[in-house]
Amino acid sequence: MIEQRNPEHIAIIMDGNGRWAKERGLKRTAGHEEGAKAVREITKHCAKLGIKYLTLYAFSTENWSRPKLEVEYLMKLLDKYLKSELSTYLENGIRFKSIGDISKFSKPLQKTILDVEEKTKNGKNLTQVLALNYGSQDEILRAIKKLNEKNLEITKENFELCLDTAGIPNVDMLIRTSGEIRLSNYLLWQNAYAELFFTNTYWPEFSANDLDDLISDFNQRERRFGGI
Ligand code: FPP
């Protein structure tokens, strides 16, 4: 029987900001700025739809290899976004949480991230998870170190408790924009049984309607989780 219900956890690889900008003769940073607007729209839409978790790949462990100015721009944009979104989070019952190793970020940016996590911690509707200096392999290695330090038995449950996503259900639906078809070190454990969606739309143009269409497709898929 086909299961007809919205996904509980949607994860998105927001790709194509640079190409969106280039096609318009703009700087790559303009693509990121527009991408931040799409983050806002899609987050609000997920809250409206009753989705419980939305995990967005905002900065990967590999993104440090970009030009210094672009990295600095992304850091500033993130800080600005989080500060300006606080009221939206609170008004919409959205909890904000980060995953990834934020210890590599500047102290002021770490403070902004921790402040917004603290102030929104009672949000009961959607949890917006931003993957920040996140790489799945790095997360898995850090989880193994934690298991070891805590002297915990190696079980699936204990391992999951040591992942950055502890307490968050696995991904139901993974979306990647911009036509690239790869996982790029994103939530490799958590995507074990995710349904995968690849769309050619660049992230800055990805709209609430596009998400609705993909969720309709999701609801047509038969998920068997290895059963028959
Ligand atoms: C991929 O596009 C996007 C990123 C590496 C960063 C994602 C950042 C945003 C969506 C904007 C800011 C986010 C927040 C949460 C404020 P790309 O630059 O790799 O595009 P390209 O492949 O076309 O070059």
C-alpha cells in the first residue's frame, strides 16, 4: 500500500547560487544573498505545512576551499540572516539548531548561533537545522570519538546519540537543486532510507510551489525500507 503522508524530515542541498548569479551577470555573492531569501521562504512554508524538521546544507567542511572573500561573505550573511530571522522563528514556533563543527567559526558568529539556538529552543512546530561547517564523514568520526570517550557500547542507538543529529529522525526526503546528482558528504547515515529528489532549478529560484510538487511526488512513492 502506498503511504500517503507528508515527510517528517526534509533535507536540502541548496545548490546553484553561483550559476544563478553568473547567468544574470551578477557576482556569486548576489546568488548567495538571493539564496538566503529562498531559505526564508522554504522554511516558512515547511512550518505552514507541518513538516517537523528541515535540514539545510549552508556551509560544508569542503567550502573553506572557496576564495577567502566568498567564505567571509557567507559568514557575514549567515550572521545577518540569523539575527534578522529571530523574530520570524519566534512568531512561527520554529526552533533553530545547528549541526557541524562550529568551533572553527569566529567567536562572534558562534555566539550568534548559540544565542539563536537558546532563544528558540522552545519552538514546537518546525525545527530548522542548518548544517554549518558540516561534513558527514567529519560528523561520523566525531561520533566515534564521543562513543569512545564515554566508553559506550557500540550499538546503533548509542552511535545515533553521538551524531550531531541526536534526537532528530532520519531523513525522509532529500532534495538537491541545480541538476547535480550527488550527495556531497551530506547526512550519509541519516539518508539511509531517504527518497531522493534532484531538480534542475537553481536554489535562489526554488519556490514553495516547487516544494509542493516534490512532496506530491514523495507521496506517490512506495517506501518499503528493505521489506517487500
Ligand atoms: C551552493 O551554491 C550554496 C552554498 C555553498 C551555500 C549555501 C548558502 C546559501 C543558500 C545562502 C545563505 C544561507 C543562509 C542559511 C543564510 P554554489 O555557490 O555552490 O553554486 P554553484 O554550484 O552554482 O557555484
